[in-house]
Amino acid sequence: MTTATITETAPRPRGYGSLWRALPRELLYLLITFPIAVTGFAVSLGLFWAGVGTIVTFFIGLIFLVGALYVARGFGTATVALVEWTTRRPIPRPAWQDATARSGFLGWLRAVIGNGHYWLYLLHTALLDFIISTVTWTLTIVWLSIGLGGATSWFWSMFIPVSAQDFYLSRWLFPRGQFDVVLVDNLLYLGIGIIFLVTLPLVTRGLTTIHWLVARGVLAAFKSDALLKEVADLTDSRGAAIAAEGHSLRRLERDIHDGPQQRLVRLQMDLAAAERQLDTDPEKARDLIAEAMEQSKEALEELRALSRGFAPPILLDRGLIAALESAADRAAIPTRVVSELPADGTLPQEIERNAYFVASEALANAAKHSGATELDVRVGLDDGWLVVAVTDNGVGGAVATPEHGIAGLEERLRGLGGTLEVVSPTGGPTVITARLPVPAT
């Protein structure tokens, strides 16, 4: 199951010093965003109007329109990535594909034309980003030029002949003053340059924030997208859970029929035969009773083996680790259980039961197919997930076969909202890692 990930906004450093530390990144973004916006504006708008102009031919016009949408998607995605890199404030991405898009050419076409995100990206690329980038790029160039030019005017003004100047700022501001206009002009320009340079980080922060706000409002995923995704994931999870339970019941029915049920039938036949021989051939009757006793022991062992798929009493009484250690003691291969769980932590019983089932099934599969001589079971918590990893030193090559072993575990975990990862190169080792979500308490 794919879940929607909500990335929290990283805490941004505060203070004037942090503005200067972010200045190179913001300044670079504001300088390069204009040529990118102009390119996107020209290409997307050209394709769009070419599509509108040739729409009477339908097929050719459709190619141009779809091309415009995909070009806009590319430029919009680049804009989102750049503005995230600049501001370090994430923007949730929209979902571009759905089940309709995977149903063939017409389904893909309907998914593209009918997806509102494509048209919003086209609006942003063909109009909004061009206008905003033009304004912010112009302001950035002007602010930076005045700041640098004013702060260095004392140097480069020495190379300008006095006779070539016909305007002095100091003379315009103080027309009746008696002073050295060149010196006062240099001081004025220096002061203005310092003011513009000091405020430059504030300006770049404000301009990049405008870009982020527009991108967040136009290019981000809709809130309804997350709800639809959650509904789809819950539907898939429910279907997987039902399938896993159905598979478990069918397998249990088959195992009971092929194992204990056959032995109990044989036991009944042996006891009936012993009863008939009891008076005429007591010695043979004793042999039949002894054989029936052996059949009853084997049936009991098979029933115990089948019951491992259910929650054993030790799991309910002493918890997951004790139950896994008990299963390790009964395992056909020497097994070590390593617990990385907090000593004072508790897990929901349903999570413990499913974790125990997954580990038991993995141990059983390893005993049947791996050829291993050692098994290792590790249990721990990882950021709200219970992680159960079973490692064997066998021959490797484990794969998921429909309705068997690993595939059944995948269905069960998907139904719980978890995941199963199998790493099993040829030659081993095999590592089966199950992740189960732990509800927040």
C-alpha cells in the first residue's frame, strides 16, 4: 500500500543573519527563473495556440494540445523543485496517473485532458510565471545594481571625467549649498548603495516567497487528491485483508483435510478393527491399538503445528518476544531472537498477533525451502512502525508464488497497511522484513 506522505515544513532559522545565509540561493533563483519562464511561456503558448488553430483536424490539434500540457507539466515541475530548493518549504505534488490512465490510449487521453492539474500548470507556465518572473527579475536586477553601483561609486567615479557629468545628485538635492559636489555625490551614492545592499536579503526573501505562494496555490496537489488516494488505499487494504483471510482459511481447511482429518479417520478404522479382533486375536488387537496411539500422537502434533497460525496463549500472557522465543525453541533450524523494543513499551494485541504470524510463517518457509542452518529474528520500532526481520543463511532465491508463503504474507500485511520486503539473492542470505504500522497512543 502507497500512503500519502505529509512532509512537515522544516523549521527555518530566524534572524537577519539567516537572511544573508540564504541570499546566494535566493538570488540565483531569482536570476535564472526569468529565462526559464520566458522559454516556458514561448514553447507552451506556441503549442497551445497551434493546437487551437488546428483543432478542426482533431488529431493534429490534439497532439499540439497534449504537447502543450506536457511541456507545461515539465516547466511547472521544475518550478516547484527550484522554489522548494530556494525556500526549503515543501509543496505537495499532484497525482498525474490513475486507474483510468492505465486502461489504454483513450483512458490515458481522458486522464490527461480531464486532469485539472495539467491545465493549472499550463496557466502557470503560459501566463502567471512569465508575469511574476518578469517583475521579480526586474526588481532584483534594479536592487542589486543600485546597491553594488552605489557602494562602489567612489571607485569607478574616478574614471569619469568631470566635464562629462551634467548631473550631480547633491546639487539637485541642495541647490544652494557650497560644497564639493563630487565628494558629496560619492557619499550619497555610498549611503544609498549600503541601504540597498542591507535590504537586499529582505527583498529577495519577499520575492521568493511570492513565487512559493503562487506555486503552492496553483501547482500543489488538491486536498481532495489526498482524500481520494486515502479512499483508494483503504479499499485496496480491505480487499487485501479479505483475500488474505480467505487464503488463510482455505489453506487451513486443506491442511486439516490432508493431515489431522486423515489420521483421525485412520485412527477410527484401527480402533474399529481392534475391537473386532479383541476376542479372537488379542495380540493383533494390541498391535492395532498401539498403531492407533501412534496415529493420535501424530495427529496431535499436526494440530499443534497448525495452531501456530493462531495466537498462542503465551503471546497473550507474556507478549510478542516471549512467543517468538517459544516458536524459536520449536523451530527445526536453530533460531535466535533479538529484541530491540523498548523495555517499557507495549504493543496492541492485534499488531503483536500479526507480527507473530508473519515471523512464524517466515520461519516455516525457511525450514521448508531455504536449506539454512541458522535463523535470526529481529524485532524493533522505527518511527511508528514495528519492524520484524527474519534472516537465514540458506541458498536464497526466495520469490513470491501466488497463494503461497511470501505472497500470503504480502496480502496480509497490505491489508494491515504494512509492507513486506524480500531480499534473497542467489546463494543467500535471505532477509524478509515486515513493517506493520503501530497506532499512535
